[in-house]
Amino acid sequence: MEQIKEIEELKELLENKQYTRLRQYLTELNKADIAGLMEEMEEDEMRKVFRILPKDLAADVFSYLDVDNQQMIITSLSEREAAGVIDNLMADDAADLLEEMPANVVKKLLANASPETRRDINQLLRYPEDSAGSIMTVEYMDLKENLTVDQAIERIRKIGMDRETINICYVLDPYRKLVGTVALRYLLLSQGDELIGDIMHGNVIAVNTLMDQEEVARQFKKYDFTSMPVVDNEERLVGIITVDDIVDIMEEEATEDMEKMAAIVPSDKPYMKTGIWETFKKRIPWLLLLMVSATFTGKIITSFEDALSVYVALTAYIPMLMDTGGNAGGQASVTIIRGLSLGEIEYRDVPGVMWKEIRVALLCGVALAAANFAKLMFFDRLDVSVALVVCITLIAAVLMAMMVGCVLPVLAKRMGFDPAVMASPFITTIVDALSLLVYFQVARAVLHI
């Protein structure tokens, strides 16, 4: 409600051409809030508001807009104005924007940007997608070992405004190798004539430029950092990653895993900005694969038509057995996939995982079978032999489902695939076929058909 009121107020100031008041009003707001208000406006209004913003604030607000709005604004500016925005963005934000834009537009923007900006952006763009190098920023605060505390603070005052963060300063040797870190608070609390090399923290934890961004996020979680240095293969500092980038990565990875677990090809766009045809293309491959694989279930049922004709009651319990097995497998797979993504489960843990799941499966299977046996006997009025067939199969289905659900994701990761691919839809299809095979084999053994 408050946001609607603010948007109406902004629009009223725009319509009345009270640009000075509008500029003053905007400068009192948080840059993220300004971006949120702008994205609720029409494109023409958004462009006008952006032009009214002070130069430095405009670049900060720009970094909070979604990619589509960034492209719309940047292409509406003159080449010189657009280059000014690019120059004022942090290098990682600028690189992310340019990756999404047409090559001819990127060429014009870089041609008008400063040499330093071009160098930083080109450096980031050369790293593999989803690597630490592709998400780092090159605007970090570096210090030399032989500086005094007073000299270091003077350097921070001089260039700190252009850095992503100054809370942690990175200490480099003459060859730009990372040798230590020093927190700003230690600088402020130390004597002015002390050397940086004497007060720095020498045990530095860094990530390599080629490390996968998901592993980087795990490192942040493990060490509880707000920023982390990125080094090349020669241990030279080339950039830093900050926690705001990690939040974006965690959201992106979680979304991707959820889409894969639902048998959808991952998409980079928000749902409301993804077209019908594009959504169709993301969903149809797995639906086709699962539909074709599900035909094996039909063939199994067809091959046991004679048994079903003798005991028609067996047919009524096929959906229950398949659904229960699929649900059990889905529960196991989700738990294991989450453990794999958090680094809690490794390939060497497979025996322990299987032993645990076997015991859980037996407990769950026996409990479900007992409840089901009571229902079959007192409500469905089935013969004891038929009820036993259903209940024995139920225990077997739950056991197989949990085994498949816990092993497949681990094997998938071992072979280099994303474990999320081996989630509920895929596992359910496998378990359905196995459950039916067991069902009819048990029926033949118990009922002699």
C-alpha cells in the first residue's frame, strides 16, 4: 500500500514537471527502493526518472534493475551517456549486463567506455560461465606489506569510494600474490607507524577463478565470510566475491534444482517474462521422455493379463502401490539431493546411506503394510492371500523406491551429472515398473496363478 502511494506521488511530480522536487525526493530513498518503484512504472516514465537521478545514484540504482529494464534504459541513452553508466557500475555488474545484450550494442558501449572499464569487463567475460572468475568483481582494496597503517588509511581514503568493499583489505607482495588480509577495524585501532605486514592475518582462505559458483557458495557458508578473494593458478589476486553475489547464486541454484527435480529444463528468465513457446520447449523434452518410458509399465501390465483376469481385485491396488513407491522414492531422493548440494554426502558415504535407507524403508514399509492389511481385511473384505500379496508388494515397493531414490542421485553426481535430474519424475517411472514386476511375481507365488 505504501509503495502504491509512493509510485503515485512520483508520477504526479513527473506529470507536473517538478523535476527538482522529484530529484530531491528520490535522493532521500534507498537505491534498491528506487529501483523497485521504477519497475512498477511504464517504460517512458522509467526512462525519465532515470535521467533525473544524480549520476552516481543512477549507476547504483541501475544495478538493482532486472536485465530487461537495464537493456531498455541503456539502449535509450546516447552512446556517451550509456558509457558513463557502464563506467560507474561495478565491473561484475557491467559484465553481467553486457553478457545479455546483442553483440553490436556491446561493441558500441565498450568503444565509448574508459580503458580501465574495458579491461576489467573483458577480464571477467573471458572466464567460464558459472565460475568464480565470472562472478567476481575486480574493484577490491589492496595494500602492500611495507605500508604503514597511516599510509594504508590514506590510500583507502583516496580510492575507497570506487571499491566494492573496504571492510577487508587484501595484502599483496611485489608480485601481486595474496599474502594476507587486514580488517578495516584493525587499521583504525592500530598505531599509525605499524607496518601492514606486522598486523595482517596471514592464513588467507581464497577460491580459484575456475571454481564452480556453487562450490564458492559452500565456501562462504563454511567460513561465514562476507567477501572472499579470488586468485589465479599462480596465487595472484585477481578479484573478490561479495556476499550479495552469493545470495543471487544460491537463489539461482535453488531455482535450477527445483526445475530439474520437476523435470523441467532450467530457464534463466522469471516465469512472467518467459513466453508460452519458450515455456513449452522447456517442459516438453522431459514429458516426452517420461511418457515413452512409462509405456514399459503398460507392457508389464499387458504381459500379466491372465493373472489379472483370475484375480480382478489385484487391478484395483496397482495405482496405490505405484503411487506409494513413487512417493517413497521421491522422499529419499529429495533428502539425498539436498545433502549432496550442501556437501553433507559424498560418494564414499553410499554404503552408509544405503544401510540407513534400508532400515527406514523396512520401518515405513511394515507400518504402511500393517495399516493397509487392516483396511483390506475389514473394509475391502478381501481374502487373506490377496491381502498378503498387496502388503508384501507394498513393503518391497517402498524398499526398492528408497534404494533407487538414494543411490541414483549419488551415482549421477559421481558421473558428472546434476543430481537434481534424478528426482521424483524419473525415479517414479523406474519404481513403477519395478513395483509391478514384484507385484505379479508375488501374486504368482502366493496365489499360484
